[in-house]
Amino acid sequence: MNTGERDTWAGMEFLDLPDIKIAYRREGAGPPLVFLHGWPEWSGIWRRNLPVLRDRFEVVAPDLRNFGDSVGEQAADIDHYVADLEALVDYLGYDRFGLVSHDVGAFLAQDYARRHPDRLAGLFFFDCPHFGLGRRWVEGGQVREIWYQSFHQLPLAEELVGASRASCRAYFRHFLAHWARDPSAFDDVLEEWVDNFLKPGRLAGGFRWYSVAAERRLKAMDGGSQEQRAKIQIPAYSLWGAHDPILRADWQPTLAEVFADIELDIAPKAGHFVAWEQPKLANERIARFFEQRFA
């Protein structure tokens, strides 16, 4: 697919809930897979994956609360995001489905998995954070990479980033270039990222995650115990970008502390955005993993 194409590859559907209208993309037929994006993303990050995987699966990619076109009240806590996912899969009638997730979405996938293990055929993660990472976030100079997690909690963050199109462009260009292995990986779609996050409430919506997750993150960084110690028993697969500067590839083995059954794999030519940077590899691994899980 031409990397310069704008976000027209799939139409949106909507689920009206009392406090939000959830936007999602749905394509294909077959066993259902739900894709959960991270930050700085929305469902459009999956455009190199869904059009390929729809030939084998029913693929669904929602915009998280106040990301993309999901508009409503701001999240009160992490449970609010999980409840949105619960409502969506119930509405779609999925008794058993697979979850594919990245970054923020990976946190939510873990919370959903602990609540509803019987609903999940498998878990597939790209560069998967978890609260058990603890002090790794701040050790070995890594603290210089996570400044934005505190900045996003400040009321002035939205004002500064959204002050102009130029300031918004500069902000997102930094992350897309710095976190990808190839700094030009998003050049052709940078203006689309700016368009998306300049929609009313979208900067605040994306930043909101860092406020609601702050207490859990700080407890972990302070060396506190994990809130949920029991390992997730659902079969899982991790495909991690070898050159990810924010979620470092050498952290991947810590997933064995969270999952009882997980296969670890590396994407050698990717940074933080594996599904975008190495879509052929990502699609092959997703298809292989879930074809086995739904066999």
C-alpha cells in the first residue's frame, strides 16, 4: 500500500453508549480479531494490517476513548477504557475472539484478559508495556525517554501542543521519527496525524491516559508490588521492535513474569511501531498465531 495514502481504506461504524460514541472499523469474515492501538495513534495505525488480514479473519479496530473518532466524556480511570472494550465486543456478539494490541492498548488488553480469560482465544502484543517493568523505566538513563508521560498530565500540555498547527506538527513529528527505526517512516502521513490530533478534544483525550495510569505507574517505579500477581494463562505472542527506544527490546523477557505461556519474537527492522514499520512480518505472525488458536 502506498504510504502516502490518506486514511480512506475503511469506513467507520459507531456504537452509542451513555457517555461516549465508540468509533470502530470492521472488515472481513472469519474468527474475530480486535486491534487496540496505542499513543500517539488511533485505529488508522492498522491500515497496513487490516486490509490484509480481513481475508482470513473478521478484523475490528476501535478508537480508544477520545482518540480518533470516539468522542464522549473523558476517562475517569483505567477501568473506563476496559469497560468500552467490554461493551464493544458484547455488542458485536463475540463469545470468543483474539486481541492484538500495542502500547496503551497492550495495558488494556492485559486488564481485559484478567477479567475475561474465557472470552479470549489468544493475545498478540507489539512492544508490550506492563506495570511489572518497575524501575526499568528510570534506570540506565531511560528516564530521559519518559519525560512526556509527566508532561501529558499537566493542564498546559494541551495548550502548548495545540497552540498552532506548527506546534502540533513538531510535537508528533518528534515521537514518530524518534520512536521509529527509520525517522522518515511517517513523513508521508504526518499531516494526517496533525489533522487527527487537532480535532476538538483529541489532544486531551490522548493525554488523559497518562493521568489515569499515573498512580499505578508510579507505584511500580517506586518498587511496589504488582497489583495483580497471578500470571495470565491465555496463550500469548510478543513481536517486539529491535530498535524501540521507549520500550526497549531487552525488556521483552520480563513478559515471562506476566504470562504463563508466551512466545517471544523480535522484529529486526522496526522500532516502536512494528505493525507500521514491518507490516508483512506483523501480518504473517498474527495470522499464524491465531490460525493455530482458532483451529
